[in-house]
Amino acid sequence: MKLPRTPFALIALLIPFAAVAMSLRDRSPAEAGHYVDAGRDEFAQRGAASTGTTARVLTAANTLLEALSDTQRTQATFGFNSPQRTGWSNLPTGAFRRNGVRLGDLTPPQRKAALGLVAAALSTEGYQKVTDIINADEALKNARGGRTGGRQGGGVNFGADEYYLALLGTPSATTPWLIQFGGHHLAINVTVVGASSVLTPSLPATQPARYMLDGRTIRPLGDENDKAFALMATLDTSQRKQAILPYQVRDLVLGPGEDGKVIQPEGIPGTALNANQQATLLEIAREWVGILNDEAATAKMAELKANLPKTYFAWSGATENGGLAYYRIQGPTVVIEYAPQQGDLDHIHTIYRDPTNDYGAKLTAR
């Protein structure tokens, strides 16, 4: 595939931070130019010892807005209650028309500021997961020989350039606003209301589920898979009978476009699990909850623990790791789904929702 720029120009365009976590000396020029690094720069860490998360996120948002041109700022900003709020998808560019600013259209400083905002809103582990998902799409693009059509129509595009960022509402320390970031197999919605922030609904997914980068095997959703199978391995016959659904589930039930849909809990309740199994169930849920910044994630995990007796774990499919399986965690304030697509273990969709607080509904109603 013919590269549109020199390797050095690609490095400047695609690596979001100046202080990278992995040495470029260990990477080929092509790798250095195509894959996003997960290093976190001053936008994510500025004032970390003296200010709260909201202040850091607000600083990062204003830094981004100042870096954009007037035209780009118009593209990036929407009203908090605009249709853009629910206008997200896991589909690739071309199959779904995205709004906001496209990473591939930003200058290196602008791109640094955009990804700096995402990093500031998320935990270190959460931003790493987002980076791994983006790099998976870059691997998918390379495996398919590059782009398959024009941007925003005339084909479907993959890769690290095809992720968009939008701000809904005016970044504020008091009034609600929302950070929306996504592309193929990724939809991150962070609603910020004062000192609180909410990650739901968000859709972390991946294709491929496993790829090589810098000689390492990357599995963006590997822990989500392995921990769930580990829990299933501890269930006895009676517990499995409760957990395994009597029908097959092959896709997300509450995926994109299903805002407000209600489903009844199914599977085994938390009260039927022993202490170790309950702890494992919470650790599985943490894989989604922990994407958000540490302050908000800690509060959410405490909430899930308190609601554990009313939380259900449901399973459909193979029970041995390496097989095809769907699972769901559902409680009063959480729905998590994990769903391999079309019988493909290398293509995983997930969803994370709070039926009481998607888009910060409880916080904005106060």
C-alpha cells in the first residue's frame, strides 16, 4: 500500500503525545506512523495533585477548543440536548455518518489536544483500552489492504484516522456537558455534571480481538472474556442451570439505537453466588466501570456492590474458554453485555448502560 506521507510525517500525525510510552526505536517506521500510542501527556495530568477530575477535564476541553479553528469549533460543538447525543454507532465511517471533528483532519497539536481530553476523562486503564481498540481498527485496515472507499460516503473506512470527537453543551464546572468520542467499534459518552461524571451508554468493542504490535499480543477485551469464563468454571451444576439461558443470544440486546428499552433480568442472582464468585462478578463489571476516571469508577463500583443481591449473571453458549459465548450482567443501575458477532470470536461487541442514568439522566434531573 502506498503511504500518503513520509514515515516521519505520519509519526507526527498519528502519535498523540510527545512523551510516548513505547520507544520508537523498537518500531518500524510504518508501525510508528499508523498506530496510536497510549502515553498520557500534560492535558491528562496537569494539576493532578491539586485539582479534581472535573477541573482537569475542563482544562483539557478548553485547551482543545482553543486549538481548533472557528470552522472546526463549529463542527465539534452541539447543544447538550441535540440529536447528536443519541447519534452514536459502532459502525465504520461510510456505513454511518459521524459528526464532530475527525482525528485524521486535525493538525498534530490539535490531535494531541483531542486525545488529551479523552485521556483526562478516563482512567489510565480506560484510555489504554480505548487506544487498544483504535489500534485494532488500524490492524483491521492494514489486513484489508487499506481504505475501501472515500471518507463519509462512497465506501467504508477503517483505521486510527476515522475517530471523531464532539462536545455537547458548554464545558463547565457546574452545568451539564458531554464528551462524545468514537468510531468503528468504539462509542464513548462521558457526561460531566459538576464533580460527577457518567460513562453510560458506551460501547467498547473490537475487531480483531487479538493482534500483534511491537512483538506483543494485544487483546483489547481479553480480560472481559477470560474473567467471565473463569466465573463460569466455578459454578456448580445447580448454579449453571440458573445462569445458562434456555435460548441462544447472538448479539447485543441493548446496543445502539436501543436507548430506553427495558429487558427483564435473567440468569443467576447475586444471592446464589458465594463470596468468591460475587467478587469475580464485580471484577468483570469493573472492566467496563473502570474505563471512566478513578473517582467516578470507585463510586460506581460501590453502588454495584450494594446492589449485588439484585444483580443477575446470564450466559448463552459455550462454557469452556475458547468457545463462543454471550453473557450479561444486569442490576438496578447496570446492564453489561458481551457478544461475539456472527459466530466470530475475532469480532466482539459489548455495551455498558445504566437504565437509570444513561447520559447522566439522574444528575441532570436535579
